[in-house]
Amino acid sequence: MSAEPTSSTTSPTPSSTTSPGTSPGPDPAARKARTGVWLIGARGSVATTAVAGCAAVTAGLHPAAGMITETPDFADSPLPPLASLVFGGHDTVSCPLPKRAEELAAGGVLPHGLPSAVSAELAAADAEIRPGGPGAGDTRCDEELIEAFASDLRGFRDRHSLARVVVVNVSSTEPAPAPGAVRLPPSSLYAAAALRAGCPYVNFTPSTGLHHPALAEAATRGSLPYAGRDGKTGQTLLRSVLAPMFQQRALAVRAWSGTNLLGGGDGAALADPAAAAAKNAGKERVLTDTLGTAPQGEVHIDDVPALGDWKTAWDHIAFDGFLGSRMILQTTWQGCDSALAAPLVLDLARLVARAHECGISGPLPELGFYFKDPDGGSSALSEQYAALIRFALRLRDTR
């Protein structure tokens, strides 16, 4: 078959024969009780940590630290129980999840002994991972790739008699599409497949995903909830707290510079200047939106492979006080990005699944608390949290 790219106006269109939650299943009660979580980048650090962490919390091996949906504010929402989540996904690498979990435990990301304790759950998720793409030498056009990915989603939903499947992109950051590009970027291929298969969608990365103009009409017509983009886990989380402080105290910020040192898959991916630019856009947008102007300074990302899945972020903030007093605030953030991101991924999957169950569709600005570049709403963390709590009440009261 020809490898010529298909038109971007037709590739993403969802199939007219598929609609959200309508795939057949032998047991309606079982379908309602189980929710699929389909991870793009399913063998990466974040996905592996999410699968292992979900199993550990469900078994009572560890507390649900970092999971907002496990706090009292969400007790009556009602969200899909962690024990009801079934995992699968797409990836272009072949390392099995149990092996990847062992590597993460060796690096201190997962607790020692946890991969063995949840080996059955990791193996079950790994059995549901399908080849992603397009890889080197892949001659399929956009339409063929979208349909193949959508077919994987439908098969997953049917095999496990799932009420719904939430697609969550946790893959490596990709560069923004070049102006005039004919082919859809990989993240948009997966997003289009989610629409076609009738699956709610979350973009935890800064990659294009549903934000491609070719997908706008299909996203509107699909009547599906979606949220994104770029999970807010470290440096930007801190910026979204500090920036409102300066603004509310009438302290003029003159410059705000930052540096990130990280290794692992993210470090390697962000060594590409184009991918780093896509990542930094969200970090800088938080400051501009909150302060009303863009302060001097930039964010630099350095790949340090020896750090593995750990990262360090420094910020240097220059601001003016009363009578022009020049002052400086410096911050250091050190942490494991996978351990920070995984509970948020589980939160988002549960929240978006419940929104879908309630018949809510379109972008979810109420979930801006989780993102650097959300679909509308405030950039201030306190205001985003208040919107999230209101959303929890809405999910509770919608029947």
C-alpha cells in the first residue's frame, strides 16, 4: 500500500460506527465495574511507576501519597476504585514492565522488593501493551496508523469488558510540528485514535496531541472529555505558587531564570532543542499569565545521564522591594519525576473516567491544577485547586 501521507482533514475523523462506551460485552455489570487506562509510552518510567504504584496502594503495601483523589474531598465523587483499573498501552520499546520495574527499583525510584510483590499486576499490564509507531521503516500512512491504534483500543475494551478506556499520553516529549507539515505527529495520531475508538483522552506531555488543528473538529464532534497538557510536577508547580505571591504582594519581578538537570528518558528526549523548547513553553507561560508580563531570563535543560530518573531544578528570582530595594530569592527542587507524576496520572485517569460516565464532554479546565498548559482557567495553584474541588462536587452530584 502507498506510503503517501493522507490528508490531515480526513485522517483524524472518528469512525461513524463507533461511539463512546458502545462496544459490546457479555456482562454489563462487569463493564460498569472496570475502567481501562491505556498509556501511551506504557513501558516508560512514569507508566511503570503508575502501574506498580496502583497495585501497591490497592494491596495496602504503601499509602496513596500524592494522590489528591484519595483525600476526603473526593470520597463521595464517586471515582473508579483503584482496584477496578485495568492497564494497557502502546510503546515502541520492548523491555517488559517487570524488568523495567526492577531497573527503577535499582535506581531508587520504586521501593526495594516492590517489583516482586506486584509482579503479577506488572505482567498483566505488559501483556496488554501493543507496538506503537511510526517506527523506522514504517510505511503506513496516517489513516492506517490511526485505525490500527484505534483497533488496539477497541480490542482492549472488549477483551476485559470495560465500561470505558481513558487514554493517557505519558510518552517522551516530541518537538512541535514544523509549519506546513503534512503528516500528523505521533502524539496526534494516538489522540485521533482515542477519538475514533470513543475514548476520553489526557495529554500529560507538552506534545501536540489533540491541540493539532486537524483534530479540532473531530474533538468537538466526539462528545468526549479530554484534559491536558504537560503535567505540573516540580519546577513549574513551585512557580505557580511563588508567582502569585509576588503579584499579590505588589513586588515587581525583574528576572526569573531556571535550570533543570535530569537524566533518564526525559533527559535524552529533552536534549533535542526543539523538544526542550516545547517543554519550556509551559514553564514560561505560568509566569506570563500570573505576572502579566514576561520577566527576563530563560529555563535551561541539561541532560545528565548519571542522574537517571532523578532531577534537580534551580530558580533564581530577582525582584524589587519598597523604595527600589533589589532582592533575590533562590529555590532548589530535587526529586524523582516519575514518583511525582505517577499519582497524578492515576488521579487524572479516574477523574476523566468519571466525567465520561457523567456525560461531560469537551475540554476540562477544572483539571488545570495538574497541568502547565491547561485548557483555560487560572494559572494560580490555589485557584486551580478550588476549581478542582468544585469539579469533585459536580462529579458527586451528577447521576
